[in-house]
Amino acid sequence: MLEHNRSEIALLTFILNTLKDENWIYWSWRNGSGPGKRPNWSRFRLRVYFHHFYFIVDYCIDSCNSNTLYNKVKNYYMLIISIICHVASESRIIILAVKPPVIPKVLKDITEHITPQHLVISVAMGITTRHIEKALPPKSRVIRVMPNTPALVREGASVFSCGSNTLEEDATTAHRIFTSVGICEEIEEYLLDAVTGLSGSGPAYMFMAIEALADGAVKMGIRRELAIKLAAQTLLGAAKMVLETGKHPGALKDDVCSPGGTSIQAVHELEKNGFRSALISAVEAATQRSKETGGLF
């Protein structure tokens, strides 16, 4: 088994979790299923492109129990093949889960096998739908998605944009795939680079925040394991309050800060050290890098 980074593993998790929903119609089945038909869980083949290889999961089951299916598929074998024409020609939804430098080679390899029946979904950072459409046959249906690694635990934040030739049902397809592992929103494509800087790269900022908070707690005498647990739960709880209460983050911050208390003293220290400015600059820098990456291809 080749080693892959977290975003690629997350993409595989996207699809595995999609399969977990028995009501979801996955159009890559080879058993005759299609739009409007309930999948036959007796046999399926899953294809995902990682780097220069296609991973094929071919599995037979006797039951349509979705949890059993998910666990068995997750632990089942994967065969690596490099003949991508077979995958492209036999699939209806193709997800390009590759690094931006690999995109030109992948598109060149699959272009002769793409038909109007295919939906191509790309998660390659910075690569526009227009670029992909130009490399594929006319009228190719392309969607660009920016997911993030929390999809591994079904708490992802994904945003997508449709190309010029997509159908209304294509947006629904993308939305259903990525909501299986978190939230998913559609947005104008020119904003996807900014989304990359926010939610695409954002987990890295949050991991650093958790680590730094834990370091502070360790300095104050708390053991490392507990410090990390408390820091992570604090960010998780704060995030849920923002999402579930609908209150502005500033108002929630004010609720924590009692006059003359510990929290307002800590907030003052963060402000003195440029906490807000650093995060704003991080989003800006990542956005710019995403734009630069797209301009290379």
C-alpha cells in the first residue's frame, strides 16, 4: 500500500462514507444501477485515482446493511493499477484527488475516454474548471471542490463551484457526496482560492492553536495528554456554539469575558501580540498561494 497524505485519505473517506448511505445513488456501479434506481448492494466496484495509480475496491456482500458495508469496504483489499483508461471508461463520476502538478498528466490520459455522461469532480487546489474543461472534450461536465481534512471524522467543510457545462443534477450530486462527511456549500469559483485560505488550510491553523494552548497549560503544570484533550475540546465546543447559537463570535467572546476577569486579561495579551492580524494574514497568504498555483498550469 502506498503512503498518502491526509487530504488524499480524506477523499477516500468521502467516498466510503457516501457508500454508507443506502439511499444514495452512486453512478459508478457496474450492476445496472443508475439515476432513479436503488443500488444493488450485492456487488460494486469503487475507483479512486491517487497520484499515478487507480485504487480498485471490488467487493461482494450478501447484506445491504450499510454499517457492515462501510466497515468491510474500509478494511478490504485495494489493488493498484495504472491503466486509467479502464477506470475512466467504466465510471460515470470521476474524482480527481491529485496534486496540482499531476493534473495535466491525468487529464491527458483520460480525455479520450470522457463522454457527456461523465461528471468530473476535481479537488486539485487552484486548478480552475475552465482549465480542466479546455483539456477535456467539448461540453465536459466539471465541478471543482475544496474540501478539508476534518472529513476524516465527518466534520469536513467543503465548497464547490460548477463549470460552464454542468447540469443542475451535477450540483446535487456533488453536494450529496460531500455533505456525507460534513457541510458543503456552493460558491462562485473566483472565491474558491479564498476558501482554500480559510477552510482548506484552516485546520493547520487550528492544530497550531491547540498545540500552543496545550503548551501553555503544560507550562502551568498540567500534564500533556490532558492539556491537549482540554484544548481540543475547547475549540470544538466553541465552534459548536458559533454554529448552533447563530450568535456573532464577538458576542460569544464578550459573554466569556467578565469585567476585570481572567478571560479579558488573556484577550488583551492576544491583541498585544497580533493574534487577529496573524490569522488574517495567514488566510491572505494561503489564498495568494492558491492563485499562484493555479497560474502555473
